[in-house]
Amino acid sequence: MPFIRQQADTPASIGEIRITIADPDGVISNMGAGFFVRVLNQNGNLFKEMSGDLVPHLTTAQRDGLIQLMQDLRALAVSEILPAP
């Protein structure tokens, strides 16, 4: 009985994408962003998971937009969560 030939696994589509944006202390130089991507094979099954630093993949406008979003969220959190002085 011959062995069954295995089909080559080929990346065919992108599944789940997640990003994380971190603002640990309100200082722009300490902010960061990361990504997570699931690559699927031709059968829709997991081929590979990738993650890393998102910042090198952003345009200046995208980076500035994320910084502004985090600054706005921090201000909102301060005004809505912390007690009034």
C-alpha cells in the first residue's frame, strides 16, 4: 500500500486581525501599538499566526490619529472615572 501524498499547505487568506494600542502614562514617546494576524490556508484552517510592532507599518497620519485617539480616551477616562477635584 503506497503512502498518501500530502497536499502542500499554502497561505490563502487572512483571518482574524487584532491591534493593541498602549498608553501607559500619557507620554507620547511611551505609547505603542502591536498587531496579531491569523493567516489561513487554502482549506480555511490556520496556516500561521504572526504578531509584532505595528508602528513601523503605519503612515505618519495613521500614527498621529492613534496618538490623538489615545489622548482623547485618556482625557475621557480622567473626566468620567476620577472624582472631581
